[in-house]
Amino acid sequence: MIHYLTFDIGSVASITDKEAIVAKGREHWPDFTYSDFKRMMIPQGKEIEKDYWRLIQDGLIGAEEYLSASMHAGKLPDIQENRDLFRKVLRTFGGNWYQPILHLAEDLKRNGYHTSILSNNNELLYVEDGLVAIVGVSISSHHIHVSKPRRKAYQILLERIGADDPATVLFTDDKEKNVQGAEEEGIQGYRFRSRELPMDDAFREFVEHLQMLEVKVKEGEEYLKP
């Protein structure tokens, strides 16, 4: 029997608005593309000496060091003006909440379930509105200094939510490796298939899975209504 429901944020509770990201970048860089954003968001390459994305996710480096690497990856001058603008572009990436998940989380709380978040996140993207404001416990990798799918992240989740039996927890994520990591700790896992399906279809499928597990929820279409 499921008593605890834990959500990821990216591609589960939030949606990437590529057009808004590009528009924000072009306020300062006229030729800015979504490919530029991805390259700057996760700095990689032979000349990039560290895994800066993982380090900021785990709270092991500060924003300025990460942003400096982003400037290098984007072949932009590493000046404060450029760093500050990329902060704004990153904010456009984060916090674009998918409302049906928010409605579902609110309904689950009303029905007596314990809700939580386990997210690989960082100080530039983590916000305290939307789903974060609804759930009982919100855990971000940059606060606990470990990210999914490392087993310590799931152990901290179980401790924070007070779940003595991992089998009573359902963890939802869009990445298979993160779901498998949860299952290796005895947690029930569900992969939210927004990578293969339109978001609404992935949501309907998820609600059907909850119903199969006898979680008290409405029909998926009810949450999809404006």
C-alpha cells in the first residue's frame, strides 16, 4: 500500500519552454540558440576541466565558479554582466510548472498521503513556489550534497519523510537510472514518460498507474482541466 509519493521536478512537475529561454538569451546575445543554452548549462569538452554541472548540483561549488565555466563553454567574455544575464536565462528554464502535477499533489495531500520532492537541483534553479510549496518535504541535491541515482540520496529521502518501509513509497522520475536507483533501495519506482510522449499523455498514463496501485486519485482528465 502506497502512503508516500515523491516527485522529481524536471520533466515531471515542470516544462522546458525553449522559446522563452532563447528569447531571454537574445535580449543580450542576438544569435543565441537553444543549443548555446545547453552547451552553457552543462559545460563540457576537452578544455573544461571539471564536471561543473554535477558539482553545483551537489552544492560543492558556488554559482560564480559555475557561471564562469558556462561563459567559457559559450565562448563569451567572463564578465559579471554576462554571468548575471545567464542567471536570468537559467531562471527562465526553471520554475515553469506543469499545473496538472500541482493539482494532483494538492489532491494527494487532501486525501492523507505524504508528498515530497527528491530533485537534482542547484542554487540557481531551485525555487520555493509551485510544487515545492505544496509538498511536505522538498529535498534538493545541492542541500544534501549528493544527487540521484546515488543510494545516499534515497536513504536521506526515506529518513526525512519518516518511511520505515520503503515499499510504501512511490518515487516518480523521468530518468530510468534514477528510478532504478530508488528501486535498489526497495522504493517503488515509476518512470514518467515525458521523454517519449506529450506531457499530458505521460500524465494520464501516470494517473492510471496510481489508480492501479489503489492510490486515491481522480481521473486524469479532471486534473487536466483549466
